[in-house]
Amino acid sequence: MSEQQRSVRVGVVGLGYWGPNLARNFAAIPGCEVAWLCDADEQARGKLERAFPTARTTAELADLLGDEQLDAVVLATPVPTHAELTIAVANAGKHCFVEKPLATTAADAERAVAAAEQADRILMVGHLLEYHPAVARLKQLVDSDELGGLYYIYGNRLNLGKLRADENALWSLGAHDVSVALHLIGEEPDECIAHGASYVRDGVQDVVFCYLRFPSGVVAHLHLSWLDPHKERRITVVGARRMATFDDMLIEGKLTIYDKGFDEDTRSWGEYIARSGDTFSPRIPNVEPLRVECEHFLECVRTGATPRSDGASGLRVVRVLEALQRSLDG
């Protein structure tokens, strides 16, 4: 059996909210075996044992790292643990998939990236929206210049959601839209400004407004809140020729393209007229983004290819989040 055909054995660490979804998707992919389930909570392990009867269960990460037949470790643990656990996985010679964000500081993210590079192992960060078929199509529109030169991007990620005590709306929600903005624009911002307010819990911002300016002149604005009457997951991209909106709350038509903009009036030098043409929604594959993400990780493990959301990509997101947090604190 060739390297690309062999089964990949993975272990999932962290069986709380998101870990079971990762385990379900990896187990459903041909050529992948969920060999280990790891969580300190016995009840969490018990729930997954019934769904994955062939997987071994443990409370200790060391059991996975000591298994010479295990290819990769999938980390869905609390965010403050991401960097140290990623480093431990790399040092044990395993490939690593870690949920976003990669770390809580750029310095820790750099250490995690360096550890994976030194071990010559795949490091992929779970920036899920980069694997959403609608975002992939939006990226194609940007790269092919169908929208024209980018002007600006804005995103709303809002809900009356779960109150958190250990992270604010920036770190809880912002990693999604920051990763998409960097993915679409292809640059890191040189200006990061954030304003927010703590209404329910002192010192934990429930609402954050972020402003990013990029070297090319493109700007991005992000509205992040779990204290809002609307549930929105929407990103709008405005180009010189056309505009587009990705709305993840819609069942169908998640991506809409607007043939709108300003055209130069040929009858009068220096004057512009508004253009409002067709509005249409391209067909988007109806596949689960998490399945696409998991398949991509396995393909990178098998082939040695660089993941779309590799460690360097995850580091860039953390750098932006850290800069926004400094602005928020200032």
C-alpha cells in the first residue's frame, strides 16, 4: 500500500463542545481511523465510547503521544492550552490539527509553529470558514478580479449568545472573521484599532468593533457581539466593479453577487454615475465545511502538502487579534 493510500490513525483530545464533531467527521472519511479519544472528564469520554466502540479512551494526552502507530492528534481543548499542547504533539513526532486560535499570544504561536517545523510535521489550524464552499468561491471572485480591485470588507458576527468569563467577544468570535479577511485580502494589516464595552461582566467585553487597514489601502470593519438581538454571520466585500455578500445564516443562496458600483460618465470628464445591474447567487456545493476541513488535513498528512490554514496562517491571525486586544486595552 502506498503512503497516500494507507489509513491515517488520529486521536481526538477534548470531547466537550466541538471535539465530538471533529471525531464524527474524521471517522466518516474513508482511510481514517479514530484510534484514541482523550478527555479528563470521564462522563465526556463515556458519551463518545458508545459512538466509537473501537477507539481507545484515556484521560492522559501522554497515552496518545506514546502510541508509535498514531499519526496525528486533533486538539479541541480550551484556547489557553492550544500552544503548549501543540508543541507537545510536535515534539512527540505527530502531525497536529488544533482548533482556532492557535494561541493567546503571538509569542506562543511562534513557538508552536517553530516546534512543528523542527519536527517536520504538519500543523493545521482549524479556521473553519476558510473551508466553507461559499468562502472558497468568494476567494475565487477576488483573485480573478471579477469584483475589481478591493475597496473594503465588513463583517457582522452577532447573537444573544453564551456569556463567557474566560475570553471576550474579540477572541471568542473574532478569529473567524479575521481569518477570512486575511484570506481574502492576502495581506496583514498595518493598522489595528478596536473599541469595546463590558456590560454584563466587568472586564469581559460583550461587544467589540474592529478596524483594520491594510498596506494596499483596503480596510475592514468587524462587529462582534454576543449581546445583540440579531443572529448574524455575514461578510460583505465591496470591489471597484462588483460587490458580494456571504451570509452563513441562509439555507440557500449563501453567496450573493451584486453588479453594482460607479462607472465613469463618458459624457462628462471626471463625473460618475451609479450602476445597479443584476443580483445573482452562484451554485455552491452542499457539503459540510468541517468535512472539507478534515479531508484537507488528512490529505496534507498523506502527501506532505502545506495546509491552507497552516501554522504561519494561524500565527498571522493571532498577531492581528493580539494587536486588536492591545488597542482594546489602551
